[in-house]
Amino acid sequence: MFESLSDRLQNTFKKLKGQGKLTENNISDTLREVRRAFLEADVNYKVTREFTDRIKARALGQEVLGSLTPELQIAQIIGEELTQLMGNEAEKIRIAPSGPTIVMLVGLQGAGKTTVAAKLALRFRKDGRKPLLVAADVYRPAAIKQLQILGEQTETPVFSMGTDVSPVKIAEASVKEALAHGNNYVIIDTAGRLHVNDELMGELRQIRASVNPTEILLIVDAMTGQDAVNVAENFNNDLDIDGVILTKMDGDARGGAALSIRHITQKPIKFIGVGEKIEAASLEEFHPERMSSRILGQGDVQTLIEKAEEVFSEDQAKELERKLIENKGLDFDDFLTQLEQLKNMGPLDQLMDLMPFKNQLPIKDLTPDESHLSRTKAIIQSMTLEERKNPRLLDRSRKLRISKGSGTTVNQINMLVSQLQMMNRMLNQQTAMAMPGMGASSGKKMGQRIGAMPRPKRKARKPRKRKRRR
């Protein structure tokens, strides 16, 4: 997500290193690179021009602290402008003041409306709500059956009346069904249609008039780039949508749609889809400030924490917190627990996008597959309890014994030790940033304690007897 744009911007900032201050010349050079990066990311040309104009005005106006270096000044300005471009603050789905909250999903065919409907239902259920899925797509073959299958997976009831009833009547009947059975959320899955089809767009207007939905959400495929922006603009002009959900964001390395839609439609992006699996974590709330941080390569620690809170138990969290406070690094038991919980948080490559300093990490060594996890478990479970707690005990003979017991190689054991060391270094960086009042020197000392593994205790040497001179 945003990989190409993020790389281009970070390379642009590097070019400002070593320069004493921002000048009109280096600002112009930087903005030229930013403009190219935006256009290559498929950002709307008008949006790009207005964005760079605002940055130029602010940079020349010296609106930042003079103590910052030129690259940090530009990064700060671009970060703030990116956040404003995408909407400043996250906007959630509104709740109806009375009766069920009705969410109407619209968009082109193939954008992922039915999958999004199920993901929304799962989110509502985790929040203690009682959603009802409504099969109002009577045109696509097997659309009703697909929603029913997804309803079973998410344990959500599905309301349908077959394919011979008009979607308008299905929507009206679904609201009565929700009132009768105490469902406080109604999610209407409409058929995909082109915005140029007046008859089908008229059908959506009739549904809107008949049930008065609380939210009309447009589902847009982020991988279509500028087409996604055009679709959003036309649907908004016709239906006056309340928000946008961008799907397949994990498959789009450019991200132009996310940066353009809000500016063009003046309607918020409420969620982004980051996977095909039906799980709550694969539909993220859209936070402009966090997304801006990701684009600038600064990660998204807050989202990472929220994902972790969903899968880590309170006892596990307290134990990790205790180790951080006491400046103790993670051991192999902790490492195995983290891997198993990371698997529950989603694909590891997506989680790495949330981490600061991602470009400095050896991502290739962290391939998130079942064989990697199984091999890691076999290695750790072949260690003694003392070896798990103190990895510095692992000399050549111990590694040979572990490799035979786990069916692995010494090289794979060495890689695992390196990964544990890397995880401790990352924890050190995060802890140093998170703890207030910690200076650079204390952070360095803490890094020496957390980043390094405990050394085995050496046996006390016996004092040598001095020979008497004759």
C-alpha cells in the first residue's frame, strides 16, 4: 500500500540532507519530485497541483521551527498537508437516532460490495450489535447464495426474497424484518451497476426514497486508480453518498485513489479493505493522520497496537509491559508467542507496513507461511528451558543438538537468533519513543540492555598463588 509513493518521497527527503536551510531553489526541486511522485501514484492532476502549491506557500512562509533540518521541515509540512487532503479526522458510520441504522452499499460490479457487507456485519457483531444482511442483488447469478454463505461464516442472519422481487420491495421488507427481530443494523447489498445506466441508477434512488438509509456507502476498487475517482464523483453527483470504502488497498502500491477521492467528492473515506478473508481486521477504519504517517515511512503504531489488543490476552500484555519496564529483552518463549499471535493479526507483510523503519528491516527473512512457523516452533521446543531464557548459551554443540532434534540446520537456528535480536532492537526503538522524558543517552543505554541478550554467568576464577622469591 502506497509503496511506490512512499519510496519516492523518502528519496526526495534524502536529497535535502546536508543542506543548511530551505531555499526557493531546493524547495522547487523538491516539489518537482513530489509532483512526479504523485502523478506516478495516479493522483488526480488537479489535486496534485493544488497540493504542491500549498506546500510551496508554507515552505516559503517558514511556518515551521527554525531548529528543524530542511528534510524534516518538508516532511512535516507534507505530512500535515497529506492529512488535510485525506480528511483530517476519521469519520465513523452514523447511528440512526431511532430505529435500525440502515447502511446501503452501492458501486460498480466486482468492486467487492458483498464481501464488504459481510465484513461490516462482523465488525458490528464484535461491537455487540445485531446486524441483518439484505440480499438486494437480484441480477448477478448466485449473488444471494454468496451472501448467505458469508452470513453463515459471520453468524449473521440474511434476509432475501429471491430474484423475482424488485430490490425496492426487498429493501422495504428488510427494514420491517429488522424491527420485528430486534436487528439494530441493516446492511443492504445492492447490485453492481454503471453510473451511466439511468434505469439502474434510478432503482438506487427509489431504494433511498423508500427506506431513507442512514448511510449510503460507495464501494470502490482502489486498484482502478483514476477510474475510481471518476466513479466516486459520478455516484456522488447522482446519489449524494455519505462516504467511501476503498477495497483491495493491499494490492495497490500507488494509492492515488485514496489521495484524490476526498478532495474531489468532499466525502470521507470511512474504511479500507486490506484482504479477501472475512475477518474484522481486514476492514480497517480510515484514519487520515495514520495513513499520512504510513506514506512518509513513519509507520502506524496506533493501528498496530489496536490489532494487537484484539488478539493478545491481558496477561500477555502485562507480561510484555513488565519486561519493557524492567528493560528485559524478549526470550524465545516470548518470540514463539509473538509469532502465533501475529498470525492471528493478519498477513505479516501488511503488519510490517505499520512499523516505523520498515525499509531498514530484512523483510525477506520474515516470510509469513505455515512452514516458517512450524520450523520455528520445532527449533524452540527442542531447546532446554535455560536455552530459551538465555539464547547466549547456544554455542556450536548446543545448536547441533537442537538441529538434530528439530530436523533443521544450524544456519536456520542462527537466522532465528538474529530475528530475536532484531525484534528486541525494534522494541527498544519503540520503547525509547514511547517513554516521555527519556533522552538520547538514556535511550542508548536502554538499547544496550534491551537489544543485547543476557550473557551466561562466568565461573569465578580462583586466585592465583604467588610464588615466593628465594
